[in-house]
Amino acid sequence: MDMLAEYNIVSAVRDPDTFLLRNWHHSVLWAAVYLMFVHAGPIFMRNRPALNLKRPLALWNAMFTMFSLVTTYKVAPELFDTLRSWGFVGSFCKRGHFFEGERSYWVALFYYSKLFELGDTVFIVLRKRPVVYLHYVHHFIVLLWCWCTYPLYMASARWGVFMNAVVHSAMYAYFFLVSLGARLPGFVKPFITSMQIVQFIIGSLICAIIFYMLTTAQPCDATQLAGAVQLAIYIGMYSCTSSRIQQSGMFAGCDHLSVEKLKKAE
């Protein structure tokens, strides 16, 4: 009961920073439950009819589109100001006031939202679509990474939150329109894929510089272990995206691998 009491949705949304600082370790439990659902969900649905979730799915995608757009709007000005004041390296090595003020609320809410993004997989399972391995592995890793590293207040989060919010704004908007049956120009899918690849390349570069600076005793608001792990994650995401494109030529970002097919309106 004590643990459940911590998950008062009103309190968590009102003060996501305090919530994450107190409950970051619970991400291990949620990640384990998620993996069990990924494997047990399809078995449960095996002899049951697929659910028609066109409207809930459209609402879900619209909600995350708006949230990602607002997050982008809240964090972008500070990133650009930091670039002008401290330069590229300073923008991911100096924490500054990134985790302070009104902006900190949206940053914490962004980290918190990684738990709710697991709902993408719930829609896939309930609609009896195959859960692609790289799709659920990505959600699993991102949840653990975001929640477990939030208390570190790493300066590189300035870039991570901004880039992911921008990509998710475009991606969830695309899913929203597709779920309504909209026919979009052919360049949209490869454009979003390109955005993801650029995100992974920039993220890898930033993490490599952070790791180098820390190993050479230069100041940077991060840890060697966190920098190395994040670098591995970015490289893995880049590799799986590039590999998928080469194999099938599909829109295949690791955030929602093959979800373009999985989320089409029935």
C-alpha cells in the first residue's frame, strides 16, 4: 500500500521532480511488469477478437503530440541561450539552471512520461498486432535509463530532452494522422526517420565528448558510467534504425519499429 500511495497521479503530475527523486528505483519494477505484459499479453489475446481502438488510438497519439510540442517549446529557448553563452561543449557539460524554475517541471514530466509511453505497446497487443522485438526493448531501456539517471541532473539532458521532444512531436503527429486514415506525402516517413538518425548521431557525439572529458579529468556535469551507457544506447539505436532501413527500406525508427504498419486504422 505504501508504494501504491506514492503513485497518486495528481501529486505526481503536480510535482514530477519530487516524484522521480523518490521513486526512480521503481522503474525496475515497472520495466519487469512491462516485459511480462509483452509476453503474456499476446497469449491472453490469442483466442480473443482484436479490439477496434481507432478513436482511443487517435486520442492517445494526439495527446503525446501536444505534450511533445509543449515540451519542445519549454526547453528550446534555454538550449539556444546556452549555446550562445557557453558554446556547444558547455551546452551539455554545464548544468546551469536547466533543472530549475518552470522549465524543470516540464523536464521532469518528460522523464515521467516514459512510463506512460509503454501504452504504445498496450495498443499493439490489444489490437492483436505483432510486438516487434526492437520496439519493446527500446521502451524497456528508455524507461530504465530516464528514471534511473534523473536524480543525477546531467547537463546532457538539455540535448536529450530537446531532441527527443522534437522527434516525438513529428512522430506522434504522423501516427495521429495515419490513425485517422489520412494519406500523407511519401517524403514524410523518410523525413521522420532522418530526424531520428540525426538525433542518434548528435547524441552519440555528445556522449563520446563527455566520456573523453571525464576520462581526461576535465569538468563536466555527468559521470563516466552514465556517459558510457548512454553512448552505447545511442549507438544501438542508430545501428538498429540503419539496419532496418537497409533490410526493408521501411520507416523503421527504433522508437516505434514498424509501428507505421501496426498503427494503421483498421
